[in-house]
Amino acid sequence: MRYTFQAMTQEQAEVIAETWRYQGNYSFYDMDADAEDLEEFLDPEKRQDSYFVVLDRNEIIGFYNFQRPDPDTVELGLGMKPELTGQGAGAAFLIAGLQFAETKYHPKHFALSVAAFNKRAIRLYEKIGFKKTESFVQATNGGQYDFMKMRLIGGAAFFEEST
């Protein structure tokens, strides 16, 4: 696949929020599962220039949110179109996002947080080279949930070799 990244438009944010529905436990990731997340996702001022859609042949297949908690780190949030999850495309999608972020922001490190129940995503992140750095409990989606923070140290050459 050839991925194209572009700044998320309001229309694209609304389509993702209104139509992307994950199955089973993964419905945790539906945009409307958490009112604060939904508000940020749908508010262009809160999204600013940190949200990007990922296109494959002009179809939205995912999105990324890139934050800069410090000058050396890019913290990423991501979502893949529900019908594409679990199909073996996650590694290529993640590497494309890391490469885009490295080109745009030039970080020394990448970080992300993932719900502890999401073993599928955790396996993918570990395969790419992310390491668990801490566990924490976060209030979201109307409850308290276990999460883990993961970190990747190194540049594009590192994660290109890890696949």
C-alpha cells in the first residue's frame, strides 16, 4: 500500500466519529465512547495541526494524532479503519506513521499509550520495537481503565530493520 498523509479536515473528522464502529471489546475505541475525546476530535481548534488522516487510493484508512510533550519526543495516537484491523496491515500502517512523524518532527523518541486489554496492538508495538515503560490507570469512557505507556528509541532505520 502507498499511504498519503494529509491534515484532517472537519468533514473527515465527522465521518470517522460518526461511522467508524469497532467490534466487541474494541468498541472502547469508538470516538463517541468518551465525550472529551470526541469533543477534541471534532473541534478544529483543539485538533489544530496535530491530526492527520491516512489515505490509500483516496480512501481514509486511518488517522494519527501527533503530540510533542517535549522537543525530543513525539507521542502518537492512532486509529485504523475498523474493517482493516486484525488483517495484518498494522505494521505497515504504524511504520508509515512513524516515518511521517520522523520527517515532520525529527524526534529522538516515540511514545504511545495503549489500553492494557489490547493485546493485539501491544504485540504489534513490541514487534516494531516499542518497550513498556510504565502502567497507569486512566479515567476514560465512563470508567477507570488500565493502560501502559510504551516508548521507541531510535530513528527510521531502526524500525525499518525491525519488520
